[in-house]
Amino acid sequence: MTTKKTTTPQQQKLEIKASDEVLKGEYANAVNIFHTGEEFVLDFMNIFPPTGTLNARIIVSPGHYKRMLAAMQENLKQYESGFGEVKYSEGPKPLIGFRDR
């Protein structure tokens, strides 16, 4: 178990605990995003034909989603200023759907 200390806007120290398994991460080459009036749902998938796997489902409030989007845009801007423009990658060709195991 690894603990990371971060600082919040109020300058409080907050310990975030993460298992080694979570820290390894999961590769995703596709995301399906949908929303309701109360939440945004992000399904991160690894598509490798003829099949794919759902690696994670993240559910956030609209306010948190907007803050995440702003943070991702800022990080992309910083990345491109250091490494050059990122080109859009081609999306998966097959129609994506879920099935029960």
C-alpha cells in the first residue's frame, strides 16, 4: 500500500492510499461518456478486436467533471508546449457494446 500526500486548496494535508495494483494502472484506448441530470459516467475500455474489456467505470458530478476537463486541457497544453502538437488518434472501427459474461 502506497500513501501519497497532496495539498488541497485550503492547504490541508490529505493522505491518499492506493494499493500497488491500482498504482500499476490500466491501459485504455477508448472511453464511452454519457450523462444524466446528476452525473457523468466514464467507461474506460481496452479495445483489441475481436473483443474488448471494460477497465473502469468512473462516475462524477457535473461540477467535478468540468473541473477534470479543465485540468486535462491544461495538462495537454503543457504537454504540447514541451513535445509538440498531439494528433487525434483513430477511434475503434467496430460498434462497441457490452455483453454479460
